[in-house]
Amino acid sequence: MEATRGDLDTVAELVKRALVPYNRKPDDVDIEILAERLLEYGTLLLVEVVDLEGAAAPLSDWHMLTDVGASKGPLGQWNHVRGMARTVRRMLLLLGVDAR
């Protein structure tokens, strides 16, 4: 399935929500929702970028993040979500979408 413009806009908004300063960290429920949605849309983008030049690093990071998961500790899930968001942002840039 190909990502639509709406999908790309949604992913860009998720990235922005995840990459806020630490003093604006969402609550644990919102972090869990961000994790689920980033996983869903990151998997969708994976198919879009797999053959693009420059995709090797974000693809490698994505596989590491999704295979290993969040670390234990008070900020483990939050840091994991932020890592997924940075990786998804790099995928978006490969597709010509600015998610800053």
C-alpha cells in the first residue's frame, strides 16, 4: 500500500509531537499511543523508502529500534518513541517531506 499525502502529513505531525523538549513530555498514555502510531506509519514508510538512495541508515535504525524495543527505566519508552520519530523523520526527508 502506498502512503497518501494525508498519511505523510499525519506522520509529520506525529514526529513533531514526539520531538518536543523534555519539559513538554506527554504522559505515559500519550507516549504509548505515539509509539503505536509511529510503528504503524513507520512500517508503511519503510516500503516507500527501501529502494531510495540514502535509505540504508534509517532502515537499519528502524530495524534496530523495532527489534530491540524500549529500554527499562523511567524514560525508556519516551526515548524509544523519540528514536522512532527521528528515524521516521529521516524517511520523510527521503520522500521530500519536511517534518521539522
